[in-house]
Amino acid sequence: MQVETQVKIRSNPNLYRYLRENSYWYKYLNRTPLALSYLEEEMKERYKLRPVDKIENISNSMKLVQSFLDIMR
């Protein structure tokens, strides 16, 4: 694996943890370092770090607060 790829992986704890959990990615990264972007996308999807997931989380929190306020009335 290229040194730049290793540095990028080690600098992101979530990416490093995901790579350790899914070791089949080592093969892809050794063959093509450009696969790092696909690894990042998959990691963000798995750990729900995408902007869509964050908006959904905020929406769910607002719904919870709204239902709590409705109960208190």
C-alpha cells in the first residue's frame, strides 16, 4: 500500500477502524490506491456520517422533542 494512502487512513480514526473491521479492503487498496474514495464512501454509509444521515438524525430528534411536548400539554 502506498505511504500516502496509509497516512490518510491513519489520520482518520473512523476510516482506520472500518478498515480493520473489513480487512478485504486491504487487497483493493494494495492493487489500486484510488479505491480509497470508495472505502471512504462505504465507511460513511456504514457509520451514518453522510449529510443525509445527519439531517435525518436531527429530524428524528425534533420529532422526539415534539412528541414529548405534546404529551406534556
